[in-house]
Amino acid sequence: MRKRFLIVVGLPKSGTTFLYAECAKRSDAFAMPLHVKEVDYFRRGADPEQYLAMFDPEGDKVIVDASPLYIDNIEQSV
């Protein structure tokens, strides 16, 4: 089964919490992080299996990662 992702990047105070909350209301469609809203994994992690373990694994849900700090240094992100 192919995994689908919605990775929300943005600056702090740009609406990522609102989008996260709206997706969380649709637990039938979206796999949310299990322990924290902002997993911030791609700034420090390297193991895809460890990343996937951070989310609810049930069904064919879109994995939602809303971590605005992915672009905390905009000059390096461009």
C-alpha cells in the first residue's frame, strides 16, 4: 500500500495549528502524530521507519505532519 503525506511547512503563527486541528477532526481520513503536533522529524531524523512510527498506522490515511520549523532558516531553505 502506497503511503500518502500532507507535510505542512510554514512559519510560526502562519496557520499550521489551525490546519492541523481541522485535519484532526477527520480521523477517518488523516493519520495524526501520536504524541506531539510538531514532529519536526526532517530536521533531525534519518530513518523512514522511525518517522512512520510517529503516526497512527491504521488504514489508508493521509499522514499529516505540520511542523513549521522545517523552514526556520528561510535563507537556507530557498
